[in-house]
Amino acid sequence: MLQLTKATHHQSSFVSLLGTCQILPALLKISTFPLLPSFSHSLIWMTGKNLSRSVECGESGPARCEKCGGYVNPWCTWIAGGTKWKCNLCAHETLVASDYFSALDANFNRLDYSERPELQKGTVDFVVSQSSDYWASNPPPHLTLTSFADPTQSDVARIPQTIRYIFALDVSHTSILSGFLTSTYVALRTILYGRFSEDGSEVVQESLPPGCSIALVTFDEAVHLYDLSPNQTTPRQLVIPDVDEPFLPLPPSALFVDPHQSRAVIESLFDILQQRQATLLPSSASRSCLGSALRTSLAALVYTGGHVISFVCTLPTLGPGGLVPLEHSNRDETLDDKKSYLPRDIEWNNLGEACADAGVCI
């Protein structure tokens, strides 16, 4: 059993996912309950305050294993008079930098042990330098084929910056007439700006972190991008009719805006889209190109990474990953029926791998 002591971990930094457990071995074997601990690298979400320590390591950054990249921690051992340390993960011996050296006492502990939180606590925050060693690498060049950006940037490390969000909204016939799109606007307004009661008190706080930027994408039979610059009264729409080979018609910097600076333009777009409901015919077909919208969003985030939040109401039938509705059956489920839950188009597997390479979450 893994034992965690208060000497290295705060008692609130981990919690068991199983509240109670059977004592008798026979009952424990029959129940087969999983006993899993949940760890938090930061204690803010558990305790409401950050109990971890910040460690300044200078320009050279924190000490790391030359072989596996593991950070120095309370379980590594110091050898050769303090000139080397042995990694507890891979047992590799790494030389100690001159600015991090300290002599050892009779128990082979560093003399500055009491001044080093990273050697006492299992939860610390390392303050790293601006070195590109800690920057993420850009994705492989094949992901830049549909991007407006320069493919030569694929060899450049990413400069840390605030996160970018793309909200992809389903504006198909079914989405509008069912009220799904209206509910999406309500949820999106709450995410961006919070929700207030009639007396002006805040009921729900805005959910996005400060300093972030957002972009809006809508899709039905085509993909629509929007210029939400705050220096205009109404948004400018760009339509991508070729859903089989989607592309990014503008550089990403022209699509992302500060949600507060462009609030009037964003809410104007919501009002314009809601007015489409009055012009729809009851017999209008409902088709969706979700795969094309996600491919376009990936192209906009390929060099920065980010988060795509999609609101989907209609089965995607057009463009990459287009699907055909399954035939319903009243017979009992068999082993062959489980194939229905597997991806029916390899495009969705490829899209997931491409997003993982680019650091994009959907």
C-alpha cells in the first residue's frame, strides 16, 4: 500500500475515491470495489487556498534528472559529497549545478535541507525561467496544411500565452426550431459574462480565466467564421462553403478577441442568429458539417493550442466524418450490436490524434 505522510504531503492534497471499504477479506474479494486515491498538485480546489510553496531556482531552473527529466524531490539521494544526486524514478546519477551545490552532513543530508522546500514537501511550485526548454513544441508540419499560418513556424517552440477558446455552435434547422440554439446562447452568455439577478446581484460568475481570447464558429451546411473586432458595430461573416476541404481564410489573430472588449459585437451576433428562426421553413432540411467546423477550429489553434467547446444538436452528415443515421432495432443487444458504439469513420480518430499533437482540447 502506498503510504503518504504529512512530512511530504499536506493531508488535503489527496483523497480516496472510495469512502468506506469492506474489512473482511472474503467480502472485499467479492465486491471488487476499486480503491483509488485522487491527488492534486495544487490545493486551491480542495482547501480554497494555495498551501504549496513557490521555489525560486534562478536562471538555471530546477534540478532535473538528465535521463528521465524528473525533478528533484524529497526521495532522491545525494552522493559523492553532494556533487551528484540519484533519481528515485530511474536511479540515474546527475551532476549538481554549481549554484545548487551544498555539502552533506553525517547522515548524507544536505546542510541547506531546512531552506529547501522542494526537499521537504511533495507539493511545490517551481518558478522556471523564460528558457524555451520549458516551452511546448509546435505540431508536425502535416497539421498546417489547412492553416493560414506560415508552415515554417513548425520548427519554433511555442511562446507561453493566455489560452484561446473557440465556441462552435450548431445553427442547423433542428437546432433552431428545437430551442437548442436559444439555450446555447443563454449558456454562452453565462460562461462569458456571468448571470445577474433582477436586483443586480451576481448569481453566477463568469467562467473563463482573465486575459483569455475567444472566437465563434457556427455551422450547418457550411462553416461560418466571424470577425468580432470591437471597432465595428456588427460582426463580419466569412463563409466556407467547401466542407470537404475546410480551410482558414484569415490569420488566427483576426478571429480571436477579448470577450469584454467585444461584448457589444458578440451579443449583436447572438441577436442576428436568433432572428433566423423566423425565416426558416418547416420543410427545411437539417444537415450539419461538424467535422469541417472542428477541422477549421484546429487550423486556428494549431500554433497556440487551446480549447474548442462545441454545442451539437444534429448528427454530422456532411464533410469529414459525415455519418449516416443508424437503423433502430427492437431486438435485444448482442455482441455484434456493440460495434454500433465504435467510431464509424476513421476521420474522428485522425482528428483526435491531430488535436493531441497540436495541444487542442475538444
